[in-house]
Amino acid sequence: MERCAWAKSDLDKQYHDQEWGKPHHEDAALFELLILETMQAGLSWSTILAKRENYRAALEGFDPVKIQYYDQTKIEELLLNPGLVRNKLKMYSIPKNAAAFLAVQKEYGSFDAYLWSFVGYQTIVNFYEEGEKTPIKTALSEKIAKDMKKKGFSFVGPVTCYAFLQAAGLVNDHESTCQFK
């Protein structure tokens, strides 16, 4: 079975085959991916995928309404959880991003409407040869990162934003030989 070269482990393959590059339009799924991508900054995606279920349990199913109220006590509790990435700055970004996410939902009707408006509601399909480097950021991810930061999000730099766009299917970067493109 031909896949993108980065999908090596069983967990990576499952994620690649079922989620990556496929358009996500449910706000709950977009919020989960956003939080996971912010946790991934500086780490491998495989590390985060292995911890995904731990995040679901610790963050109450990625419920932004509940998460926005996480206080220092709750953050300190999360920082003690060995099933999570225990980076203090990243952990404090979670409730901040939940509040910003909810504000965007209120302003645009949904986070989906906000996010997909940047790509004209159409997935951008790129074609890369096997092993060819995909970009780590683009003018689009720089634009979205800048706008998200203005709206109160944190840990959403252009590189994290580009990974999020790939994960959420706004950008499809499957290699040309991948059967899932």
C-alpha cells in the first residue's frame, strides 16, 4: 500500500489513512486538532498521536466550554499527568485557546466558517514527489497565524498553523505516489 513516507508506525498509518488531509468541518474535531497541533510544536506528531487518548480524557473530550475555565490549579494538575506533554507554556495555552475558539465561534457562527474562509471553502491540493520536502509554512499559514494571534490564540505560529491546515484538510499534501491523495 503506497502512503506518504512519513507514515511509518501503525498509529501514523491509521492517522494518515483515515484523517490527515481529509476536510474536517465539525468544530469539535477542529478544536481537538488545534490543541493537539499546539502541543506538538517542537515534537514529533507520532509522540502526540500516542498521547491523544490521554488528552481526550484529561481535557474532558476537548470540550472548549469547560476548558476555557481551567485555572492554575487545574493546569498544575495537568502538568503532573505523565500521559501529557508537560510543558507549562503549552499547558497554559489550552484554556486561552479554548476561550479564543469560542469567541471565534460566536463572531463567525462556527470556527469552521472562520477557518475555511481563508481557502475559499476549498481544499488546496498540492502534489509532491515521494521524499520531496513539503513546506513547513506558507504565506497562507503566516496570514492565518497572524489573524489567530490577533484573536487571542497562542502557540499558533506559521509552522504550527501549516501543520494544523494539513491535519484539518484545508491543505492536502499527500505525496504524488500516495494512494490516499
